[in-house]
Amino acid sequence: MQNSADLPVISLYSRIGGEAGIKTLVDRFYYLMDSLPEVRELREMHGANLDPIRQVLFEFLSGWLGGPQLFLERRGEPRLRMRHLPFKIGRKERDQWIFCMFKAMQDVGVPDALQEELKVAFWSTADHMRNLQDEHSANDLVDVVVHRR
């Protein structure tokens, strides 16, 4: 009988489909951000041309998911919170980002088990980017995607 410790570990990068899977996810994410009126505030935080930031997210996710460390090689340490400090990010912006990412994962067919793993990690990371202690209630968009089956 084989011990589970002896089984190879398959990276999230491989499980999502490698470079092609990440590109597809990132493209869908930015398509949603650019087209959905309910994430207007998030879209307004970005420049008119989404191509540069699309490349940045692709590079970051590549390394973050266990693939090539493109972001680190090209841009240095991620220091995500520091890089996001110039932007006003509260619950609403966090929830809009999460909504787009969770919907993008659904739309491109990321396997359910992998979606569940990534939702936890994306939520934690997105929440860490908040730099406003806003009082309004969390956006309902996340509930629509997270709890819809």
C-alpha cells in the first residue's frame, strides 16, 4: 500500500492548466471587470487600457500558483499590500474584485474542488488589500457567486 506522503504533489499551476489556464482566467476576469456595471468602482480604479495590468496579474498568478516566478523575475517582490496602498480599497472594492475572480473561475470551467481551494486564498489576499475601514455592509455580489450552485 502506498503512503500518501509518497504521492506526487500537483501544483495549483498545473491543476488550473498552466500558462494557458491562467491566461484564460485572467482574460475572463478583466472582461468581466470591463463589462459588468455592478463592478464600476473597481473598473474605475484601472486605466483605460487593461492590457498592462492584465499582464501583471498573469505574471503574479503564475508564481503564486506554483508555476514560473514571472512577477518576481520581472518586477521584484510582490509586496501586494504596498503596491495597492495608492488605491482606496474598502469592502466594496474587495467584493467587486472577488466577484469578478469567482465568476471568472466558474465561467472558464476551473474544476469545483480547485475553485473551493482558490476561493479561500483569493478571499484572504483580497481582504488583506483593504486600506479603508469603511462602515458600509459587504457587497451582495460575493454571495451571489459563492453560494450559487
